[in-house]
Amino acid sequence: MHKRIIASAFAALILAGTAAAFAGCQKGNELQAQSGSFKLADKVADGAILQAFSWDFNTIKKSMADIAAAGFTAVQTSPINACLEGEDGGMELYGDGKWYYHYQPTDFKIGNYQLGSREEFTEMCQEADKYGVKVLVDVIANHTTPQLDKVADDLVKAGGGSFETLFHKNNDKDINNWDDRLECTTAKMGGLPDINTERPSFQDYFLEFINDCISCGADGFRYDTAKHIGLPDDPKEDDGFENNFWERAVTEIDNADNMFIYGEVLQGGNDRLDVYIDTIGRTTASTYGGKIRGAVSGNFIDTSSVSDYWIGKSDPSKIVTWVESHDNYINDSSWQSLDNDHVILGWAIITARKDGTPLFFSRPYMSSWENIWGMNRIGAQGDDMYKDKRVSAVNFFRTAMKGEEENLVNPNFDSTVLMIERGKKGVVLVNTSGEAEVNFDTNLADGTYTDRVDGKTEYTVKGGKLSCESKLPENSVVVLYNDGYTEYAPCANTGVAEGTSFVVGGESTELTLTLENAETGTYTYNGESKSYKDGDKLTVKKPAEGEVAVVELSAENEKGLPTYERIEITFREEYKIDKGAKVYFEKPESWGDEVYAYIYDVDENENKVWPGKEMTKEDDGKYSYTIERNWNSPLIIFNDGDYTDSVQYPEGKGLKVEADKTYSVKED
């Protein structure tokens, strides 16, 4: 496909349990919550993971107090390997830049233009250690970028010295038959060149990268596209190598026994999930995520819908669960059926349960049904949903309930209410629709319990009956337990008002700054830091051409725990091109007689799939194209019409469309 989109790239507070203590009670990010550490789980498997989707290392570092205060035992980064620098280094999640470029390795060394340097990764890990938060790294061993001229010489050398030896022999075709295990593990997935992961020299090279991650502070790994790397008994190419990649990846690494490692094995076809679990140690459980999404969006959280993990006879303690991940959020439409409440209700279900290790996908900041990409910036933090009190309360509940058996029941046979009991110690109630009277049979020990979400509603258990004077609200999560509970001061919350536009025209825009659980906050803009209060206005001016305006917000709660937010505003020239306008192009002599115009706007709306529409030949070497509809701020790319191996001008981002303009390119 054309070089602009390389579209063949798919990506693919309440606890018992001992936690790592903070390193002293100091001002800044090292300051402990209320002179004591958060009770996070010792092990990743016993806690919850935050997937910091496309956050850079510095943002994660500055957000570490927020992550710990929300009860997450671990934070998972996006891929940290050297990667293709697409869209001329653009930093939009989608548009002028793409999130998926960090899933296109050019080398297995730490650091890339999207997330930061090796030094910054190390500093982030050190900050995580202060708060007792573990760091997981998303890694890719299966493939490289399809732009082979960008693949590092060292990687090619490690793969045998040439692209023919670096990749599988089957690499000349894409996977068509997903039930064919040889094809699934040796052919290209979505056009991404498939590395011969059986080659010992490549394995050595890749494991050096893994050990370097560990030396910098990594505590575990998610293996992307794990289903496409062969298992020991899978068929293989006749090259004399063994299918032993997984054996080496989980045993021949530093501190192997303490690493949390899981593979992304999207279910479907001949996925061999049970064998991957046995071989790697843990995998994802994607089918369960789909069941949970359907249950909460359909207001049917009957135990028949939410109790089965859909992994056959495999050990449910060896799976990573989610309501959604970046795969389904981006690659299917299921996210459109889930608002924030749905996500949080589903999260409460999977996290309160005994088995599985839940992973919370951080959606883009202020994303919505109408705007999947929200602020649309790589590097900045995601939506504040991960700090919702319902999320943090159930996160800490999970750690506190370690070792307690579970019991899932729909009280009074109401399929819109689910009660998750953990022994006689704790209960989580989830209600998806309407108000519900609370008069439930329960195993919870007799006593009075205060809801750990709202911090005020009292529930009583007497003689096996759970009751409350108040009704259970719609879209509510109630967390009840007493033993081992620690009350934490609510974190400060910084941000901008809902409805903020992050892509603007003109010379300036006005932000309304928001602040909760703190009297004053601090904003940093244009190198100056000033204090602000909730509702204060800030005028942000258009920066230099090609730059974005950055505003950093920070505050501390009553106990001095810091919070952090980074807002980025993109200024774009706004112009209109009307239907009927014409543009002209003088083609290079080396091009053929067919010339195409591909027009798109900043939201990636296209006039037609690549290569676009054929232009009309005016005279020798000059072509015209008549605009077929009204456009807002469109860009244009001229090309020779070849779908798979096009020649195009410009090479990267398109040119501004100007009526009656003649575009040309000089050849060397």
C-alpha cells in the first residue's frame, strides 16, 4: 500500500496483602499516601494492570502516583523498541502519525521517537519502584516493519545476514488459512514480514533486548502476536531449526522466575490456546472480553453470561482478562456499544473475581462515541476513567481478597444485578439498569459495611441477609469489606472542561481548567508555571509551525500526593475547497501515462481507497483533476496508481489542496 498509511500494519484503594514500601516521605513524587504505602499486591497476578496505551515514558513517570493511588499493581507500556518513523515523525494517534508504528520494529533496541529514550525508560521504572508498581513491556518478536530499507543492519545480521534468512521462507504470502498452523506461524500477518523466530542467532539477539529491558527495571512482558510464533510441536520449515523460541523466552532470561509473561493469543481458528498457556505461562482471553462487553451493554449480567472464561479446561488463573484492549477498540466496532459506565461496570466484574489478571485499557483522552481518538496525541496520558472511584475501589478489593473463593449470583434472579462474593470477607455489587432494592441472601459475615466507592452509604448484614435503606443506583458499583481496609485521601483531579476542542484554527484558543480535591493547582505553559483554581481560563496561542501547544497540569491532594495531566492542542490552518475546483500535476518523466489523485482530510476521510481517482491528461506530462465534493482542509497525494508498490509525490504527508494550482516534482 501507499507509503502514507502503510495500512498493512495492524496491531495487529482497599487492600490486604503486603506492598513495597515507598522510599521515604519526601515532597514530590516520592511522597507517600498518608505516611504509609498503598497496599498494592506483591505480584502482578494478584493485582490489576493499567495498559498505558501510547503514553510516553515521561508521562507514565509523572503519572505514577495516580496509577498507584488508583490501585494498579502494574503499568503496561506500548512497545519500546526502535520502530518505523512514519508520517515524517507525526505524533497523532491517527492522522498525521499513527499509533501502530511502534508495532513495526526496525531493531530490538530500547527507545523510539514516540515513547522516549532508554534513559527515560529507566527513570520511569525507577519511579515505579518507589510506588511499588511493576512495569510490563509490550514486545514484538514475530515481525518487522514492511519497509525493509528501515530495518537495522544489526538485526539483519542477527537473522543470518539477509532478509531471506531473517524471515521465514513462507514470508512471500499473507496468512489466508488461519487453521493451517504452518501458515499461521510462518506467513505474513497483515503484510508484516514474519521473522524466523526459530533461528538461534535471532533468538540470542532478541533475548539481549529482553534482558536489557529487565536491567532497566522491567518486571514482565506482553508478547504481541504470540499466536504467530510456533509452539514446540507445531509444523515448521525444513531449515534444521527447532520451534524452541518460547522455551528460551520464558526460561533463558534474567530473573525468569519473577517475570510476569503473557502472550497475546486472540482466540479463533486453530489458536491452540491451552498449549500456549502451558508453554508461555499465561495468555490473553479475548473471547471472555467479548462476552463481558456484550453482557454490560445488553444489561444482561446473568451468571450464565459472565462466569465462563471460555478457555476450555485451561487454568483460569493463567489468563489475562479485559473488558477491552487496543485490538478491539481499534479493529472492530464493539467499542461503540460501550460508554464509560459500561467499561467500568465490566471492569468491576472481571476484577472482583478470583481468577484471571485484569488489564484496564486506557482509552485516548476525552474519547467518545463521536470521537474515537479524543485528544489524538501519542505520548500524552489517556482518559481519566482509570482513576474513577469505582475502578480504584474494586482494584484494592481484588488485592484484599487474595485467596478467598468466589461466588457469583444474581440476587433475587435479577439478571441486571450481579453480586460477586469472596468467601465471607467481601462483596462487590454491580447494577447495570434502573434502581434495585437491596435485600439479598449473602455469605458475607454479619456486620455493618460502608460502601468503599461513595464512602458513606451503609449496608447491613444480619442472619445471611444484606440490606440497605437506599436503593442500588443504576450503573453503580458497590464495594463492601472491612478487614484490612485503609482509607486514602481522594486524589486531586486536573484537566480541562468537557467539550474542549483539541484541534483548532486561528491564532489562539481558550481552555477552561478543571480541578477537584485540591484548592489550587499549577499549570505550566510556554516555560512558565502559575497557580490556578477550578474554572480558571487559560489562553493558548498558536505555536511555531509544525509544533503543538502543550499545557501541563499538576496538583496535590490534602496529603501531598501529586497528580499530573498533559494537554496538547493542535493548531491547523482551516480552508475550504469547493466541488468543481481543479488542480493540476506535472508528472515526472519516469512515471507512466496513468496518474492518480488521492485526497483526504485531517480526519482521514478519503475520496476513494488508494490510489484515489485517475486524473485527466491535458497535454504531455500535465494532468488535471476536478474536485468532486466540498472539502474542509484537504490534502492531496499524486501517484502512479500502483496499489502495491506505488510511486507517489509527496512521499509522506499530503500537500495542501489549492484550487487551480499546478503541482510538480523535480527528479534528480
